[in-house]
Amino acid sequence: MKKLTPEQCIILTGFTGILHGEFEGFHEDLQKRLGREVQTSELGYPEFIEECRALYEDDFNNLMPE
């Protein structure tokens, strides 16, 4: 079994809302994707989590090779 890469952990976290790997890496990537600072308290809002999920959906769907 292979370990997940940091990038895979970030994608899984963004899509599922469940932390995989280091929070700092996910937080930095999320801020880049949104183009703004993200307060950790925002992660407690279901609407915001859905917005995040949409940002990571394509990357999540491309994690598995065809």
C-alpha cells in the first residue's frame, strides 16, 4: 500500500471536509484557490464547506487513474 502524497491529502481534505495530512498545507492551498485569507472559523459553516468541495471536485475526480 502506498502512502498518500501531501497533494492527495490536500485534495481529499478539500473534497471530503475530513482532515487528511497536515492542516497547514490544506489551509494554504485553500487560500490560494479562493484568492483570499480564510479564517479557520469559516470551516464550521456547511455552506462554506460546500464551496470548498466544489473547488476540489475536479482534482478529486482525477485522483484515480483510468
